[in-house]
Amino acid sequence: MIRHIVFFSARRKEDVEAVRTGLRALGNIPHSSLFEVTLNTKVDPLSDEIDVVVYAEFADDAALAAYKAHPLYAQTTSEVKPLRELRYSADVVAGS
């Protein structure tokens, strides 16, 4: 299983909810077994620049690749990209 974790910050604080709403559209793409978009609770003072977190699970690399190749992925990226400042992504194999 692949865990896909992406961290975002909004360019402007008033755009945080628009970023979150835009990223939620990615949940309509098939291929993930779990998909969540949440706000960072900012409990840890060292992570206060991160506003929104995407967490998804995929059966394998092929499922993740199919997700990223879906037309809705490109559409959502083009809508959210102008609103975001930072984007950090990690894909990790569960249990490794």
C-alpha cells in the first residue's frame, strides 16, 4: 500500500478554505482506498506554515499513477495552484 501525503499552505490566509474545498474534488477520482483533506490543527508550533493536508491510500504504484493521470487531477491542480504557496508531497510504502 502507498500512502500519499501532501502538505499545502495558502498564499493568503483568506484562501485556506478555497484550497481545502478545491482539493476535496480530488476525492472524486477513483483509485484510492482512502482519501481525506483536513486542516492542519497547528498544535505543533514548528508546523504552523502548513494549512491543509491531503492523505490518501493506494493499493500500489499503478493506482497512484492512475489517480495522477485522471483529468480531474490536472483540473484541480490548475485551480488550486494559484492559491497555494507551499506544496510538500511524500509517497511512502506502508510498513517499510
